Amino acid sequence: MPEALRFARSGTGAVGVAVLVFVLLVALFGPFVAPHSPARPIGIPYEGPSAEALLGTDFLGRDVLSRVLWGGRSVIALAGLSVLLAYAGGLAVGLAAGYSRGLLDPILMRSADVLLSLPALLFLLVLVTGLGSSRTVLVVGVALIQMPLVARIIRSATQTQSVRGFVEAAAARGERTSAILGRELLPNIVPTIAADVGLRLTYAIILVASVNFLGLGLQPPDADWGLMVSENRSGLNLNPLAVLAPVTMIALLTIAVNMVGDAVARQQGVSAIEVGART
Amino acid sequence: MQGAALAMTTSVAVAAAPHRTSFARLALRRILGGLLTLLVVSALVFVGTELLPGDAASAVLGRTAQPEQLAEMRELMGLDRPAVERYFDWLGSVLVGDLGNSAAGYAAGAEEAIWDDIRSPLWNTVILAAIVVALMIPLSLLLGVVAATGVGRLRDHAISLGSLAVVSLPEFIIGSLLIVVFFSWLDMLPPVSLVPPGTSPLERPEILVLPTLTLLGATLAGSTRMVRAGMLESLRSDYVQMARLNGLPERMVVLRYGLRNALAPAVQVFAQNIQYLIGGIIVVEYLFNYPGIGKELVDAVAIRDVRAVQSIAIVIAAVYIAVNIVADLVVVALVPRLRSGRA
């Protein structure tokens, strides 16, 4: 087994990978095997399971199974994109702050503190009030929430590495700062990033799904797991599967991502879970 | 040994007097810092909610509004003045406890003070949060200690694996699962937590059970993991070894030596969890239709009631920052050596 995949050998790692692969397959290929359209009613609202609709129908009489098969792409794509964006920004800020010996460091870190002094969900709701609900607002908002956290971690890793011999040697050779950051520092903070990324993804998925659940993210008639939970709440005693199915998918997704992240972190020797999934 | 211990006590006694003043100074500094942060946050909230040119007046009147009507409504709501002026005006009135009038009120044709709208929701939220915190702290201490003292045994694995799973679940997932179990299957508890106006949620405690359980699930997992980690570290330390070698009963070693030294990091985790609770409560109140400040906020965002969002946001942010400061000060009070540095 390649070195990078060794984390899957631990118990939680293996289970996490298996569940994650299942959820990703459902989200990716689900729309191709969905028996019905996710948008058109096929029966009366909140029908129980039948041969026609294996998981019953939702509040508008649409096929729950088909909507579950369609509804994973949005949350996974939006959360993934926002984490990528958070790392792009957080890496730049963290490297600059960690390597700087001047005023840049305190200025960047104080700005990060300010962003962190608002509860994450409140920050998102403020943005939605100002800009309306859209995919862009969700991605940028969640990225902005995570960026200061990423920047802090990258900064402290950079500070640790920047006093080491090979970095000082590069500086003494007169190499450009961008070359030092990119060639000497970046490869050495990859383990820190690997240990952190699972946590960031879990958190991004939680936030995206929660905002969709509140009805302030994706809008009907989009098929989305978070939105489905909210839409079908009123029919719990008629067809609980309309809520249980999307709930199960989101639960499997977040638990699997967290388990894989935990296993990777432990393999890197960094205890990333220490603060829980919600730092 | 004896001499060293004596020397330590005297040095602590000598240092105690200047420490007290430095604690007061530290507290003052942290409170001033918190107020400064709140000021910056208020600007952030103001700018964030007003990023779009389309304003609250058009939200109130809808798309069919005539330009004259819009102008009139803007004047009534004070929207015709420059943004900077409105910001300082808002800030000034927030400082004296006047949160302004809601757009929803203007839409209904009256000037409705936001403070009157949110007073009783705020109280409902405080009740729910207080119950959760009162249960979370002792429970996470208990579970953390039980897991840490049984390291590697079944009870530790069960608690650790359970908390790893629950820690990654969004609140609305935990809450929905609880509703399915306790309402759909067992038919024991109500799926919604409505509180008729003018009554207190405490009059019907059964409506508080599921929201409390949901928030406990969301926060307990994380804090239990941290208490366990802190306990493990302190159980491995020299003074615990020493206490054991001196033949103290294990129960006393765990509680008096182990737990006591794991408390300071735990306080920070509790603070994080209380802060986290503030976000979680928004989702849980919406899920259970519980009339608290979080539901009020979501409703205000849904109808783009800018003024109400700004005011509720600043109230929530203030609580958030205050929890942080209080936790820092409690930690410093517990661990005196932190007072010297810029903790």
C-alpha cells in the first residue's frame, strides 16, 4: 500500500473510506440511475413506500428515492469548493504572516481574530441578508469563515519551519521570498494541511447543509439533502422516510469525512480532532 | 521535599497581593478589548447586511411600489441619509438600548420597536441555553473521567467512538433523528415546541426535552473528548504518580489531583461549546419552531428585515464575545501562573 494511503489500515480509517466512497458514488452517479425525475410529482404527497416509489413520496408527491439520488451533489460540491477557496486564501495569508518579521503578521492575524469573533452561522446569515441566497454567497461565506482558521494553522507551522537550517540557507543564498515560501516551506507544511483538511471539510459540510436546511441557501425546487429535511418535516407521521433518507445520507457523509480526517491526522502524528469538529 | 513545599507556599503568599491588582487590570484590559471587538463587529454587521443597493424600503413595499411611495418609506425609515451617518446613528441608539424599528412593523403599517419583538424570544433562548449548559458541564466531566480512567477498555472505546460520530453531525440531523424516534415511533414527545405568547416554556417542560437533548448531543461529544484528553494528560503527570505512590485511594487521586488539573483546559472547551451553542441554537429553534432569538433571526433574514437582523446580530455577537472574556478570566483565576504573561 502506498505511504499516503496507510491511514486506511486503521479501523476507523477503513470504515470511513468505505462509507465515504459509498456516499460519493451515490452523489456522483445517483442522477443516472434515479427511477424518476426529481422535480415531477408521481403520486399524492407523503405516500408510504411502494414498488413504484421505494422510499415513498415527499410533500409534493415527488419520488423521495430519486430526490435523494439527486440531492448529494450540491452539498458536496459547495462544501468542497469552499474548502479549496479557504485553503487558497488561508495558505497565502498564513505563509505571509508566518514568514514576515514586520507589521504584516500582527495586521493579518488581528483581521483573522475579528472574522472569528462572530459565530459562523451568524456571519453567514448576515451575508445572506446583504447579498441574498445564492451558491456563490454560500461558497464564499463558508470559505471566509474557515480562512482565518486555516491561516492560523499555516502561520504557526510556517513559523516553526522558517527558523530551520534549510530555510535560512536558502535565504542566505539570496533566493527570492516567493521561491523560499514555495520550494522550501510549502512542502514541509503539507503534513499539517493533511491533518487539518478533514476537519475543515466536515465543518464546511455542516455549515452548507445547515444553511440549506434553514431555507436560506439553495431554493426549491432544487433537490438537496438539507433542504429535503426541512421541506418534509410536516409529514413525519405520514412518511418518515422522506426525512430519514436525507438525514441518513448527511449523517453518513459527515461521519465518514470526520473518520477519514481523524485517521489521516493520526497517521501524520497530529491530533487534529482535539478541539472537535467545530473549532 | 518539605522545605521546598514550604518555600513554594511562602512565595505564593508573597506574590498574592500584587497578583490581585494584576487580575483586576487583566480583567479591565480584556473587557475593553471585547468592547473594541464588538465595535468592529458592529461595523462588519452593518456593512455586511447592506451590501446590496436594494434596501429595506423596497423589501417592505414589494416590487410594485411607486417611486414616490419608496421615497416616502425611505424617509420614514430613515434610509434617505448617508450610510455612515446611519451607522453611527444606529450604534448610538444600540448603546442606549434602543434597537430601532423593524421593517416587518413598517410593512404592517406601524412603528414596531425591535426590542419589544425580541424581549420574550431572548428570554426563551436564555432558558433553553441555561438548561443545556447546566447539564452539559457535569455530564461531560463525568463521561470524560469515566473514559479516561478506563483507557483502552470497552467503556472508553464506546464513549470515544460515539463522540467521534456525534461530534460530526449537524444539529438539525441529531434533532430530526430524535423527532423520528420520540415522536414518530414512540409518540412520547411533541415534534414542535410552540410557546403561546405571554406564557413561559417552563409551563410545559415537555416541549424543552427534545431541543435540550439535541443541543446536548451537539456539544457534549466535543467537550467529553477534551475532558478525556485533559484527564489522560494529567493522570500521566508526576504529581499523580506521586499521589499514587503515597498510597492515596484511587478515587481521591482521580478527583483531587487528576480532575482538578484538567479543569483549566476544560473551562476553555466549555466556553467554546457555549459559543458553539449560540450557533446551534439558531438551527434548533428553527427545527422545533421554538420562539427564541434564533428563530426570530432566521425569520428576519428570510424577509430581509435588515434593521432587525443588524440588531439581533449585535445582541448575539455581544453574548458571544462576553462568554469568551468570562472564560478567559475563569481560566486565569484557576491557573494563577497565566497572569504573568499576556494570557
